[in-house]
Amino acid sequence: MRVLLVGVGGVGEAIAAIAKPHQWMELMVLADYNIQRAEEVQRKLVDKERFPLEYIDASKQENVEALAQKYNVDIILNAVDPRFNEQIFEAAYNVGATYMDMAMTLSKSHPTDPFKQCGVKLGDYQFDRAKDWQKKGLLALVGMGVEPGMADVFARYAHDHLFDEIEEIGIRDGGNLIIAGYEFAPSFSIWTTIEECLNPPVIWEKDKGWFTTEPFSEPEVFEFPEGIGTIELVNVEHEEVLLIPRWLNTKRVTFKYGLGEQFIGVLKTLHKLGLDNKEKITIKGVQVAPRDVVAACLPDPAHLGEMMSGKTCAGTWVKGIKDGKPREVYIYQVADNANCMRSLGCQAVVAQTAFSPVIAMDLLEHGQWKGTGVLGPEAFPSEPFMEKMTSYGFPYCIKEMNKETLA
């Protein structure tokens, strides 16, 4: 497989590090707007022939197409902020390459009733183009990170193997990571975090379809495994809610994330001050987006690994009926920062996000996953993916709620 990796930030670096030992990965082009960052990652990989580097402006579709054609790539893997998704998605279509991302095209709130009705939903742009991709015999695999991605694979597994009837599928994410030396330092892209946390969260119900609610709504307490403990979770806008109902039969889909009071307070303050705005404003003759200023003032998540400790847990909680009896399970993956730093040189949050697209490429390369059109992870069999997780260093577990954990 020959891959154009667009973006070599923290997740992009982890993707390259996870892919490197696998000989099916013939070539991975490290393309980034920050060429110094690409050079840093290339030095760590110590394999310039298989991991060449290139400058790219992901906002320019022609840049993406030119590099894809120069290296005759099979797949374009989008590892940049989702504001560039449309250009990269269309570039893959034009050059006839498989497309993959870890976050779908952006939403736009309903103009008059944002906390009850959906406007433009996550991924609408891509799904509107699904028939074109299908007619051309091309695949766009969208939402193929950890959440969305692995979590959707878990939902498919539960749907096929663990339940006769499903009442709710809920993605539940939390951790106990600590970053020493910083009062506030997000472990993932602050640009993406602001987008998903301050937008109206989406919920899906069988009798209502998709609808929105207030940010940080419906708090609940969830007990996370492996020593992480009890965390309060809130609704957050996320792709799983837009993906799962397209393929799986359930009555409700939600996504909840453990942000913590301090994080929520910072996000609310940024919103009040207008610093979450992604549109450019003019300051002393210079145009700049306030959100980009916030991102520039915070430490780069890719370089926080040495200061981090603890674990992060991503998983899928499912409630329903099996053999006439109520059942609840939590299918999850826990990434320990110390282990990720030791094995990959990457911190836990980006490493956990990165392994899923690598497994997906492995399955596509070997014909275990096949398809055309615009598809989410749920559209593919879950078993081949989950069988590979342990060998890639990210084993999963299934917890019967209030019972023992099954590896």
C-alpha cells in the first residue's frame, strides 16, 4: 500500500510509527504545512525511503491531488483538522484514490433553533456525495479513528453477537491523565476539541431521528475500568451518533465525554469572549482566526508525552436484551501513557486515535474489508478488526456491567 498522509501532528506521527513495522506498508508520504515538523517525525522513523516528506497546503485541493499523483498513492489518509476535509475528500475522488479520515466534514448549527433541531450535520457533505463515489467504484471510509472508528466497530460487534435487541448504544470516553507543569494543556487538538464541545450535541432516537440539545447536557456518572474510576460525563457532538443509526438497529444513540469542571469552564469562557470563533478577524491589519490564536498559545499535544501520566479509556456501552433477559456491556480499550511512550514514543491519546486507521488500511490491503461509496466503520465486519487489535498493541475488553471483565 502507498499512502499520502496529510498531516503529521501528534496523530500523524503515531500513525506512521504504528505502520512502520508492517511490510504491507510500502510507502507513506509525510505531508505537512510545517515542514520542520515533518522532518522531526521522519528523523524519528529512521527510514527516509519509505517515509519521504513533502510540504502541503491542505486548504488547496490541487496540492493534495499533485502529491497523490506524484507518488501514485492508493489511499489518502486525512490527519488534519476537519476544516480541510472537503478539499482532501474531493482530491481523493478526482485522482481515484481511497479516502480515509478520523473526523467527518463539519456541521453548521440550525439558524433559528440550534438546541433542538439539526442544521448541517457532521458528514452531510460526504454522504451527499456517496452515490458519486459508488458509481466511480471508489471508497471513502469516514470516521475511522478511535472515536469515531474503533467505537463504531465495537457497536457493530455488539449488534451482531451480543444482543437480540438494542435499546441504546452510547459511546463513553474518560480517563485520568495528568499533565505535569501545566494548569491547562489539552491532550488532543484544541481546535477540534472546541468544535465538538461547543457545538450543539446530537442525539438519535428511532422515533425522532437526529435532534440537538444544549452543550454539556444530560450529565451522568460512569464507572471506568482498570483503575480510572468514576467520572461525570456530558453530551458532546460526535460522529458516532451520525454513523451508527445508518447501519445498526437500535432505539437510541448518544456520545458522552468526561471533560471535567475545569475544562468545561475554560471552554465556556472561550465562547463568552468569542475566542472559539474559527472565522478570521482583522487585528492591526492582520487577519487571524481567534481559535487559531488559542491553539498557538497552548502547548502542542504531540510534545506532551513525557509530562503525561495515567490512562485514557475509549469504549461503547450497549444496553438491550439477550435471550429474553436485560443485558448491559461496555466494550473498551484502555491506553496507558507510559506503555505508549515506551513502545511508540507517542502519548496515549494520539496513539489510541492512530492505531485504528492503520488496522483499517491493513484490512483494506488484504481484502478483508471491501466496499464502495461513503461508508462508516459499521459497514464492515467487526471480527477482522478486533482480531488484530492485540497484535497492534491495543487489546480490547468486554465488561458485563456489574460482572467480571472478559478479555
